[in-house]
Amino acid sequence: MDVLLAHQAAQRRHIRKALEGLTDQQLLAAPLPSGWSVIALIHHLAVDDEMFWFRCVLGADEAAIAALDGDGWKPPAGLSPREVLALYEAQAEQADRVLATVDLDAAPAWWPDDVFGGWRLCSARAVLLHALTEISCHAGHLDAAVELVDGRQHLVL
């Protein structure tokens, strides 16, 4: 568990580092043809990764389950970029609280059968590995988006 959580913490640090110094305008910029913005990606990480996989699936948090709206890629109108960043931090903290209580061999506490059909992750370990893969993948997406928005390169070859 410690190794997995260390990798998750490293990916979160990577995400925070990529966001350093970005203005609200840069956070709202949509540099890719698909049209998603940096802040949309952060909202997706907050809602669809940190909240969904940890608070909902592993923690069966009824408030979090009730808050699911199906499209984490679209921050609610009126939510500022700074509020989305704060939401990400809050969801990561709450996810850590859930993970501190989870038995990795236990089955998920809740599963959205209507979302995934017959597909199901069988243990908390599988959920954590799946979420870590998602978070890591999106950290790489964030690197590319930030480079397009402000020219900074996280990894210079």
C-alpha cells in the first residue's frame, strides 16, 4: 500500500508543479482540437478520479455519490479556475482519508452498475491501481497542454 500511495502522491506533486504560475486565462485556454482546457482536466481529476474512485467506489460516501453528475470534464458555470484548483486539493485530501481506512483485498464498497455494465474491478487494490493509471495518464496530458499554453516543458530532452 505504501508504494502505491507514494506513486499517487508523486503524480499529484507532478500535477501541482505543472500548474504553478499559470494565470486564470491560461487555465481556461483550450490548446487542443478536442477543446478541453487545463482547468477542465483538473476538474475531471477532482470529480472523476479523486472523488469517484476513492470517495464513491471505495468509501461509499453517499454525499459524493449524490454529487455525481456524469460529466467531470465540464466545470460548473460560475466556478472560477481557483475554485476548481481548491476542489481538486479538497478531493485529494478526502481521497487520502478514505485510502487510510481501506483494506486493499476488500471488494469496492459501492459500484455503479449502470455506468460500466458488466465491467467491474474486484478489489480496492484494483481500484487504486486503475485510478493511479488514470491520474498518471492525465498528468502527461497536462504536461502537453501546459507546454501548448505557456511553452514550459516538464521534461526537457
